[in-house]
Amino acid sequence: MPQIEFHGVTKRFDNGQEALAEVNAEFAEGSMAFLTGHSGAGKSTFLKLLLCLDQPSRGQILVNGVNVTRMTGGRLAHYRQHLGAVFQDHHLLSHRSVYENVSLPLRISGMREKDVGRRVRAALSRVGLLEKERLFPRYLSTGEQQRVGIARAVVTRPKILLADEPTGNLDPELSRDIMKLFEQFNQVGTTVIVASHDRDLIESMGVRIIELDQGAIVRDGVDARVDPRSHESAERHQTGLPDG
Amino acid sequence: MAEGATGKRRSKDPWPPVRPGLGAWWRDHLRIARETVHFVSARLGTSLLVWLLVGIALALPAGLFLLQQNLAEMTEAWDGRPGLTAYFDLDVDPEEIDAAVASLAAKSQVEAVRVTDREAALAEFRAFTDLANALDLLDSNPLPASLKATLISDVSLEDLEALRELADGLAGVAEVVVEKTWLERISDISTVVSRLGVILGLLFGVGAILVTATSVRLAIEARLEELRVLRLIGATERQMRRPFLYFGAFYGLGGGLVAAMLISLCLVVVEAPLSNLLGSYAQELDLVGFDPIFLGSLLLLGGALGVVGAQVAASQRLKDLEIL
Ligand SMILES: Nc1ncnc2c1ncn2[C@@H]1O[C@H](COP(=O)(O)OP(=O)(O)OP(=O)(O)O)[C@@H](O)[C@H]1O
Ligand SMILES: [Mg+2]
């Protein structure tokens, strides 16, 4: 059984905008995938639905065989505790230190203080920021802030790690480092899904790429080489659903 | 703390609560209590203002409650011994006094009759007023002899009126005063005060709730960023609401404290004139009700109203909180 399944997922906003159209996709446990596509293609919407920040208009999203789209209350909260999420504008708390930011998910889950310290330091050392734990986020560079966001996402050792444009504001060098980090988390068994429009970067990673166009999947597969022709044909063929 | 998950479901639940048991619950409370102290002390000015507002809102009905308690206490003490006083003519015959005492004492509603002769009245008058020196200017004692009949506690108004007429008709009696009129007035005042207390209590209670709700609402707005993150990383609604309930309780308790201080200040200010006012009716002014139980209830009430206000604000604001 795949860990994550999208079954005919459609998201239509109140203004009639269709952000996702009949999307079908599966993700095996411990797999890694990139979501790509033009601005407005539906990448963020895809991840938001998976995080249950919004509900699909139609279709089902199964995680470990459970439909998560209509969850509420405590169950929804617990579901989110088992996910890790990273965003372009990292959502760090400005009036709390790096350490406090990263420890927040552990505190929420009620972990003992000494275990919290151990876990936080482990996560910070994974992203190379151990010596900055006392600083406030505003004193960090953009790349460092992003890595704090990643540390916060992985500190609970989630089974699933989602990232929306985690390299958005970073230069190519830093972007590559960040993507390498995600790859490392994937290598220890975490399912990783990263939305990014940085085509050059993700094509170079040799990982499964799902391309969205106007809310539909137009390409799904591992393809290390950049192939402009297949990309163009995919764009003409908007509603096509190649088998994954 | 298991939120909706039965044991059976949990065994199949792919996302069990991460939190390991009761210890986690305590740690969460402890952490939030610490944060609350930190948050409030960082905004001491605002917090004091809220305390003052809630305190004033609580002080008025609580003060009226105290007043009503004391009035009730007084009327109770007097209600048990309604009395009738008959003043005799200045030149009354001592035999007429004895006859009057006898005919009143024969009545079943009369418990005891006590006579105050002219000398005793003068002595009492000297003891109780500053005008005593003025009496020295007079040639003779201007005060009449009187008798005071103490009645049984449950004397009816008709019986009282009959007694008054009887006493009025006795030879040598110049004037009859029934103390019931005073008592009725006090008990009417007490009723008014207690009803006013209930109405004001309700109004100001709602006021206290609104004040804390508004303050908590401001605290929520100041921490929206944090709430979004908390929701994103899987905090339960209860966890998100908890810090604000602490705020509410804190504001309410502080308000209760301020109210207690305001009331004791009031008592200090009114004690002297009040005991003067009541001096001739009650032997000594002994305020009741301002005790540890009253103070404890005031604090508890304040805390409870604060929590209610916070609950109102938090559930309202968190409901339509968009995460991203
Ligand atoms: N709340 C909303 N109401 C209406 N339309 C929305 C809403 N959120 C997103 N959309 C629309 O849905 C479409 C998909 O948006 P989405 O954010 O998923 O795109 P994206 O692929 O993440 O784009 P980008 O690369 O710019 O982040 C867009 O056309 C957007 O305008
Ligand atoms: Mg986006």
C-alpha cells in the first residue's frame, strides 16, 4: 500500500479558480519526489491539501490508508504532529530564539525537557546551526533561517516531510545544499515531497518529478535529463495523465 | 486527554498522539504558566489597567453585597425585638406609670416592659450627645419618663397597631413611637440594595467578562503569528487556547484582588460616619461579611469571569484563523 494516495483530487476555489483538477498520484513510504510547474500551477495547493490546511472540492487523499481530507480537532492535530513542513517564508517566530523555535513541536507533543534539548541539538547539528541556537531568527541570513525552518520540521522525526519552495530566495549554491539536506533525510527513510520551480536544480537531482500545469499532472517520472521537447508536448497536452 | 480516540481505534490509528501521558499535560501547563508570567510582566502597564478595570467592575456589586449583608444583619437583630416606646406627660402621676406598665405587660405580645424615669432619661441623654451642656442652661429636666415594651419577635402588624392604640389611650401617655417603621425602612433599603446588587452584579459581571475578553483578544492578535505556526505543527485547539485561558484567569484574579483592595478602602472611609449614623440603634458597629471566605470568593469569581472572557475571545478568534 502506498503511503500517500491522491484519488481524483480537485480543488476549486470560491471564485471559480480551479487549482487542482482530477489529480491522481501515489507516493511510496520512504520515496522522494519533486513537484514542479509554472507559477499558479497548483504546487502549493497540492501540499496544503496534504497538510489539511484546506479541503479538496472533490476526491480523496489517503495517508496510511486513512482519508485525511475531512479530519478535524484532535485527530487532525495529531496527524500534523506526524508531518514535517517547510515553507519559503519559513514561518519562524521572531521573538523566540533558534533553539526555542526548533523545540516548539517537541514541546507541543509534551516531551521531557532533557529529551527536547538532545533532539533540538541533533536537528540543529544536522543543518549545521548548532552554534547559533541562542540567536534570534532576524540575526540569521536567509539561508540560515531556512535551515532553522528545516530543523523545526525534522526535529520530531516525521515520517513525511513536505516543503514548499524551500529554496525560493536562495542562491544556487545554497539551494543545492538545502536540496542535499532533503535528500539526506530521505535516505534515512523519510518520505519527502518538495515543491520547486527551480527546474535546473531538481532535474539535476535524479529524483522523481511531478509536473503540474493548470492543476493537472502533465508529467510524472524519474528523468534526470532535461528534455525540452517532452516538456513542450506536455504543455500542449494539458489534461493528459501519464501513468506514474 | 485522549481526544476522541478509543483504545480500539488507537491500535489502528496511524497517527497516535505523540504526547507521552499525564506528565506531558503537566509540563504543558507549567510551560504555559511560565510563559504567561513572562508575557504579562512584559506588558505590565496594560495588565495593571486591565486589573483596575476588572477590579472596578467587581468592586461595585461585591460592595453592594457586603452592604446588603450588613443591613440584613441589622434588621435581623432588630426584627427579633420590635419595640414600642410610650412617652409620658412631664407631670405624669407615678401611679399612672404603674398602671400603664401593668396593662401593657398583661398583653400576650409583650415580652417585657422597662421604665425609664426622667432622671435616667437625662443621664442617657448626657451620655449620648454633645448637647448635654445645653441642658445645664435649663432650669428643669425637659425629658419625659418613658416605657419601652419589648414585643415577641413574630408580632403581626395588626397586633402592633392595636398595642399602639392601647398605649396611646392610656392615662398620662403623651406619645407612642413604634420602632417597626424604622425596621421596615431598613428592610426595604436592604431589599433595594440586594436587588440593585443582583442587577449591577449581572451588568458588571458581563462587563468584567468583556474587559478580559477584549484584553485576551488583543493578546491573541499580538500572537497570531505564533498561533499559525502552532496549528501548523499540530498543536491541538486546547493547547492553543490554554495560554489565553491563563491570561484570562490572571487578569480576573488580579481584578478580584483590586476589587478587594477597593472595598477595604471604602470600608475604612465609611466606617466612622456609618458608625455615627447607626450609633444610636446598634450598640457598636460590627461589620460582617468582609472575611477570608468573602475575599476568596471574590478572587475565585474574578478568575472564573476572566476564564469565561478568555474562552469567549479565544474560541471566537481561533475559529476563523487562517494558517497560510
Ligand atoms: N485562496 C484562494 N482563492 C482563490 N484562488 C486561489 C487561492 N489559493 C490559490 N489560488 C489559485 O490557485 C492556483 C494555484 O495556486 P498555487 O498557490 O497552488 O500555485 P503554485 O503552483 O504554488 O504557484 P507558485 O509557484 O507561484 O507558488 C493559482 O491560480 C492561485 O491564484
Ligand atoms: Mg506556491
